[in-house]
Amino acid sequence: MQLAPPSGTPDNVQDLPVRQYLEHLFERHSTNYSGQLASYIPELAAVDPDRFAIAFATTDGFVYAVGDVDAEFTIQSVSKAVIYALALEDHGPEEVLRKIGVEPSGDAFNSITFDDKNNRPFNPMVNAGAIAASALIRGTSHEERFERIIEFFQRFTGRKLALDDGVYRSESLTGNRNRAIAYLELNSGMIGGNVEEHLDLYFRQCSLLVTARDLALIGATLANGGVNPVTRKRAMSAANVRAVLSVMNTCGMYDYAGGWQFNIGLPAKSGVGGGITAVLPGQLGIGTFSPRLDAVGNSARGVAVCEDISRRFNLHLFEDRGSGLVPFRRMYRGDEVRSKRVRRQDQVKKLDRYGHLISIYELQGEFGFVEAERVTRRLIDDKATAYSFIVDLTRVLRMDAVATDLLNTARQTLQKAGKSFAIVSHSATLPETFGQDLHFPSIDRALEFYEERLLEQAGAELAVQKVPLEEFDIFQGLESRLLLELSRRMKPRRFSPGETLIVQNSRADELFFLTEGRVDVAVRTGNGPSHRVSTVEPGTIFGELAIFGAGPRTADVLGASDGTVMVLDRDALDDLDRHAPDVKAALVLAVGASLAERLRRANAEIRALSR
Amino acid sequence: MQLAPPSGTPDNVQDLPVRQYLEHLFERHSTNYSGQLASYIPELAAVDPDRFAIAFATTDGFVYAVGDVDAEFTIQSVSKAVIYALALEDHGPEEVLRKIGVEPSGDAFNSITFDDKNNRPFNPMVNAGAIAASALIRGTSHEERFERIIEFFQRFTGRKLALDDGVYRSESLTGNRNRAIAYLELNSGMIGGNVEEHLDLYFRQCSLLVTARDLALIGATLANGGVNPVTRKRAMSAANVRAVLSVMNTCGMYDYAGGWQFNIGLPAKSGVGGGITAVLPGQLGIGTFSPRLDAVGNSARGVAVCEDISRRFNLHLFEDRGSGLVPFRRMYRGDEVRSKRVRRQDQVKKLDRYGHLISIYELQGEFGFVEAERVTRRLIDDKATAYSFIVDLTRVLRMDAVATDLLNTARQTLQKAGKSFAIVSHSATLPETFGQDLHFPSIDRALEFYEERLLEQAGAELAVQKVPLEEFDIFQGLESRLLLELSRRMKPRRFSPGETLIVQNSRADELFFLTEGRVDVAVRTGNGPSHRVSTVEPGTIFGELAIFGAGPRTADVLGASDGTVMVLDRDALDDLDRHAPDVKAALVLAVGASLAERLRRANAEIRALSR
């Protein structure tokens, strides 16, 4: 089983349906020549206007890219999202919020107006806000600050980024409006320090050269809670991602914020270099590049392509996707599925009757509030009908603090009502807070524990650690003469916990009658460790292959306690064949009947597990 | 197994952790007295300022409500979201977009400015937009139009709503600014028809009396793609929900849009009556009521409570929730899990060797673009190593057109490469477009189909429909004298497809040797239909209980084709006991060995299924 999504590039990339669609989309939009190149500096006006690329990056690290995927262009205002992220990383959201607002201004991106009430730029997606963010970047020298910035950008792109020197110089030479904004901010005390250095950082970051793939990876890193899905390294904290996406969502697309939200519905940021980064949280980053801009200043093809993508693939944030909830993998009671303990008939009957008091919940997936809320509701619902609760977290990929807390609260409520609560988990994935609970490595072990408790309460003879041969289930109805013939050919053997009684793959030449103590049956596959498949109770037999002569041993058998087995070895069996064939026949019949019953139960369990 | 979330109210509502938290939250915020009552009409100024309620409604129809849950208040501007929804339902989004924009205006809610370029109100969340939306509501008379409005609101609340007459009259009497807005709209051609009637509808809808629970249900209906989760009736189309949430998200919270997005991050709408509706798409509607308003006009406690809720439960839209993807329930190959066909040794060995060419994918959950994208990637990845693809959709709760299309495209690509593709599904849930594929009701049937095909290609003797007794696996190594003794006591019996050979729960007194044709073993549980658990090939035995004398039959056995069984009945078995005990012993041994082998395989399958 593989719950983690597959990764790596298939050999036949061109066979992927999404890739085929993106190629189709590329063809269709290639003939859209609407819009104009940015012309406020000569370098942008000189760009090849027909360059065009589309890239998708998924949060499991797969990248689709079509068109001019290696074409580089200046990142321009897309950098505003990233520099804001770095300011948040450097100072935390409270401090940054004091310096830069989060309200859409309704004004142009290069507006010289401010949120006068709070003495700060309206938001980080206008120039005034991005300059203020640049001013917040830490570092002991100008160069170190820029090194920190470029290193931060590279965490998102996963590759080295270069500066377009021509664009940088032009921006710097002609950026007098930005200079005016910065000095007004200095004048009002919104920023401090060396204004020319802050501006230089701002101009440089806008002049970084990126590809559509880079923009898709910036988006995918934000979609992935701040972890670059290709390098698998954390670029920024998850908590700050939320803030960045929020301002992208309300302020990222210039004066098209409402229309973008309405038609495309993904947090996004565009730049006058022709790039757009869009984010489907949790899932996808999209990068597009086409340098012709529409009247608002967004890439004309980029907006059209994103609109097509969002519509075609139903990616709008508010698209009805249903609840997406599959928090329960399976739920069942202890009368439907049993532990792997092979029990005597009196115990089996008790469990048939009372097993429903054990309630098992196999959970799966990623757990936050909504998943945990549903599970707690179910647990509390079962308070009236179950005594023991087994919650299997083995397939829970992630559980946040909220979910842990809700489940813990429900657990405490159940415990106060006298219920018992067991967690099943590989300890590595277990949230620390569950450590105080009953904790088992498998559902089987938890089930066995509660079965024992149930049997104890139901007055089953649990204490019986010793069963004489004549009380064995399989010998019921057998003439005492036959049993005597059998038993006088058996040899008793004592065993200790962990002592090997049967070695897997060895020759099957002994049949065992467990009269005292317990043994574990464990299977080894390949070179792996052995897995317990059942525990055998006194009063039952094991090693049946010996009398059926059917190949080598299929499992190890080890002592689970101190105990005694009565052994019928090869010589004894041969002796029976020769001198008491009727005894042998009766034995074979009895063992065969027990095998038939066990096969019937195994098939029933296969059906239950396949539901 | 239960994949659908549980519904219904537990007996112990107070035990629910979320309920406990909401009570705690209620206590804490009860002492927050900040803000002022709306005072533009006397009725609002006369409201009890301390009223306070919080409600949660989940998309599976569970409602948490604490505080003054029955306190009614006027819905006011929360109605703007609902009337916009009805305008969309009446005219479709394109037509409505021509009449009402979707851009945040940056101006006050009662602003008298318009989007002059497009000759329309900026958005439906300002008065100008809501009046324009009211003007769009269809109906042949004024009263019918209002009836349609109130009926539409009631689909969301699931209960009858009354009008606060006092508020309605006051709003109507004093609403001269709204009157001015409406006449300006008429003057510019933004609206047509009877302005006073449109205004009257507007004033009335604002005066509808609701509770916090109603607001939570409005939110939950939007969260649930337009279906009221309590009544389970569709209130509006899923496509239009997207539009409503989009404008709520950008324009719903007056001049706190950016801060709300930043701090709370849920599409929401507030009203001066003190109500707020917030939506976590797919999961939850939140309704709060507290009439004191902050400087912007939002309920002061409501905003504070929503901030606490969003933070405490990580509900922000852009909270890092991981991908949430669990599209694969299990994946395995045909050498790991077998069909329920009981095969002869030569076939078993072939399947051990070639079974990995059959690749099985058990999918689960709700499928849209992201889930389907990952699955197509996996399918194409396996193109190089698998010949037959079995895709089980049984546990797919929903599959949208995008996912269907992506999977279909991948399927076609695989088919063009000579691969075979089978869908497993209960036909009712199967998207129509998959109808042309190989289609099976269970993985087992699909697996059996591909096993047969594989065996055919691997040159296994599939055509053998007849196996003489001496070639039976279980008789290999048996002396021919013993076999002769056995066979002369057997009686041949012909059977036809569907003919019953063994009836479940009847007495086990015949042992069957299948020499020609196939039989199905099927189990009935309770009063349900019987389920095939295996198909038996010629050359194998069934009905082993007869010789082990272990209780009634555990399954039905029916002919799966025309065929012949050789029958050893009770008389024959008794005769063997008396006159040829060595033959009986050899038979019992052979059958026991076969049972042991089958039990070993069953246990291995249980381990595979429990992974």
C-alpha cells in the first residue's frame, strides 16, 4: 500500500493528460496578441512580445512546463509577495502589520497615498508597501541584505537566480516616483535607515530573472505550506504563508482583484515583466509568462490562460469540491473482526456475544479541525453502546494541534464516563500528547487486550493456563481408548517465553498439543522481521502440517509464556500408522475439522476486510 | 464500513469537545462591551445590546449553538449575499455581471458612487449593488416577487422567516439615501421598472428576522455547494455559490475586507443588525449575533469571536492543511492478491510468475482535478510495467467532469499503447462516460477476467474443462489401487449453470470431486443476497466438511457452467470406514493437506488486505 503520492517523472511525460491539455492551451492562446509591452524603461519595451510559457508545479513535486520554458524575464512585482514573506520571516506578522497594512487601497500600484490613520502603506502589494518591506530586511551591510534576499528567492525557485543588469540600472535611474514614495515614508517615520539602500534592494529584487517554471515553484512552495516541493526544503514558515496568500488574494492583481477573485479565484501576483504566479493552496502553483500587458497592467495572455485553466479544471477556491472528507477508513466492532489469538470455544462464544462492546476506528488522511470534529462526534455517539475504543492512527499522515486537542478532549470525556481508550500508532508518528493513553503497535494487539478484559468481565475462564488433553476442543466426542492411545505416544516438552518450537521452512515432522501457556505464530517474509499472525491458547493444536505431510513449515512458533506442549513426533505418527490406524484416522479427522473451521473464519475475515 | 460521515445528534451534546469550546468562547466574549448599537433608526437603537449567540453548522448537517440561540434580529446586509444569489439564479452570472460589478470600491457601503466606466454599481455588497440585485428579481407582481425572495431565504434557513414590521417601516420611511441611489441607477439605465417596488423589496429583505443558527445555516448551505445540509434540499446551483462566495470574500466586510481576510480568512457578510455569516467552503457555516457594532459597522463581538474561532481551529482559508489527498486506498499487483477462483497448480504457478502484469488501483474519496491528476500520473508511470489496469471506483464518493475527463484521457493513452483498462463500480455511481470500458461489479471479477487472459497468453491449459480423477492435484502420489477403491464408490452427477449442488446450512453428507466445468461457492449472510466467495476449477474438490463431520454447510455451491461432479456420499464414506479404512485415511490426509494449503493462502491474503 502507498498512501503517499507518487513522485518522479514518468518516462512518457507526453502521455500525461494534463500535459496534453497545457499544450493545447498553449496553442490556442499563442494567437492572442492583445495588450502592450511595458514601456516605462527601454529594456522592457525591447522584449520579444511573443514569448509565452505555462508551468504547473504540484505539491508532490511534479512540474509540467510548456512553451518557452527556459525564457527568462524580470520578476518585477511578483517579487512583492516574496519580499513581504521575508519581512514576515525577519520580524513576525504583528511587527510587520504595524509597518504595512493589509487593506486593498483602491488606488494604482504606484500611488503615492498612504493609510494616514495608521501611518503605513495600505498593503505590501503596492510599491509603497514593497519598499517598506524592503526596508525591513535584516542584514549588517547592504550587500549582506541583498544576499539574504536573493538566497531567500532561491529557496522558492530551487535554482540560482541572476540579475538583469540593464533593467536594474534603468529602474534605478528612472525610478524617481519610487524615490519620492520612499522619502515620504521616511518623512512620516514609516521607514528608517538608509533610504537609497532600501530603494536599491527594491530595484534589484524587481530585476531578478526568472522563468515560468520558477514562478510555478514560487506558487507551489506557497501552496505547500512554505516547503519547496522539489527540493523538499522549507523556504518559509507555514504561519507566514497564510499572511502572504491573504494579501495576494485581496491585493495581488492590481485593480482586477475582484474580477480575478470572481473569474479565477486563486491568490496570485503579477508583474509588468509579464509573469503571473497563482496558488491553489495545498495543491498547485501556476506560473505563466507572456509580456504583453492589459490596461490594468497584468499579462493579457496570462490572465486569459489562468481563466481557462481555472475554468477547465475547476480550480477556483470556491469551486464546490464537496467536503473532501474521508477521515474514516473503516469502522467495525469486536464481534466482526477478532484479534489473531486462537481461542477455545467457550471464549469464542463469549466474544461472539460481547465483542460489539469494543469499537474500532481506522482513521486516515490529514487531520485538522473538520476531520477531528466529525470523529469526535462519532466517538461521543458511540458512548452509549461501546465500552472500549480503539483509534488507529497508523494511516493518519498528519494531525495538527487542533485535531489532537479535540480528540484528547473527547477521550477524556469518554474516560470520565468509565470507558477505555486505546491509540494504535507507530510511535514515531504519534503526537506526544497521546503518550499517556493505552498505546499499541497494531489494532490486533489492542483488540487482544480488550478481548481479554471483556472475557475477564464476562467470567470466561481466562485464568486457565492449563488444559488437559481430554478437554481439548478437537477431542470432544472421541472415545477415551483412542485418546489414551494417542496420549501415551506423546512426549511432553517445556518451553520458555521466546523459545523456538517451530522454525519456518524446516521439515514438518512434529504435531503439537498445547496444554499449558501460550505460543506465538509468526511469519517471516523475505529478509524482513517476523510478524505475529496469531497467538495460540492452551487447549489447541499447532503444526498440523506434520500429519498432512504437506511441505516445509510456513511459520515460526515461539513461546509466548512459560508452558508445556505434548508432542507427537514422526516416529509416533509412523507407529500409529502401523499399529493403530483407527487412532490415526480419528486424529486426522479431528485436525481436518479444525482446519475447515479456521478456513471458514479466515474467509469471513477476508470478506470483512475487503468491504 | 461507513465512508459517509455520521449524522444525527448524539444524546450527549454537551460531551462534544467543539460544543465545550464554544461555551467557553461564549463566556469569554460575554464581557466584551465595546462598540455601539446602530442608531439610524429607533428600532435598532432599542435592541438589547447584550444579546449574544454563536452557531456552527457542518456540511453533514450538525448544528452547534450556544448563547441566545433563539434571539431574533434583523438580517440587514447579510441579506445582500442572498439576494445576489437569487439574482444569479434568475439571470445567470454573465447577465448579472453586466448589471452589477465585482470590484471592491474602497468606498462606504452606502456610497453614492458607481463604476462609471461600466455603468453599474461596483459590487453587490454595497447598497447600490443590492438595490440593483433586488431590481433583477423575477415575478409577475410585487407580492409574488417578495414571496419568491422570502421562499428563497427560507431554503437556506430551513424554517419560516417573519418580517420585523417596525424595522421595515422605519427603514422605508427614512431610507432616502437609498431612494436617491435607486433613482440615480434608474437615471443611468442601470435598473429599470418600478423603483419604489425594488426599494420596497430591498427594505423588506433587510428586515427579515433571523437567529444565529439561521446565519450558520446560510453559511453552511453556501459551504455545501448550495445544498442545505439539514433539509438536504438544494437552495441554489453550485455554480452560482462560487460567485456569491467570491464577492463575499472581497467585499463582504465593509472596509475591513483586507483585515478580515488576513486575520480570519473566511468569506463572510455582516449586517448592522449585529449578525455575521462566515463560510469555510466544503465544511462549515458560522453564524454570530451581537448587536454592538465597531467603527466600520461590523458586530464587534462577532469579529472578535470569529477571529478566535479561526485562530483556535485553524480555519483560515489559507491555513496550511497539507494536500488533504488520499486518492489511493490501496494499490497492488495481481501476484499479491488473487481472484477468488480456486485454480489448479499449473495455473497458480503461472500467476505467481506473471500476475504482476495486472495492476490494481483502489481509489477513494472525492475526485476533482488534483486527485485525478495524481492518479493519471501513476497510471502513466505504470505503462511500462503493467499490461492490465483495474481501477476500482467503488469507494469514490464523487467524481466531477474534470476528473472523469482526465482519467478517460489517460485510459485512451493506455489503450492506444495496447493496454487493457477495466473499471470496477456499482453501475449507479459510474459516470456515463466510462460505460464503454470493460466494467466489472467487483475487483474480484475484473481480476479473474485478466487472470484468464494472462493464463491464455502464458500458454496455461485454460481450455481443459475436464480433468480425470487421477490427474487431481490432491491424488498425486496416491497408489492407483486406493484411487480405484475411491472412484468405484463415486457417483457421477451432471449439473447446469445456476443449478444448486450444496445448500448453505444443510447437512454435510456428500464430498464432491469436480471433473468437468466450474462451480461457484457463494455465502449468504442474514437475509441478504449470496456473495460469490470463490469459483472452483475442474481438478479440485469441494464440500470437505462431509468427511470431517463438522456441522452444517457454510456456503451454497452452484454450477457456473455445464459440468460433472463425482460424488462420494454418506453411504460411500461409511462403506469406506468399514471396508477400506486405509483408503479413507489416505483421502482424509489428502483433503487435509489441501485445506492446510488453502488456510495458508487465506492468512497471507488477510495480511495483504490488512496492510
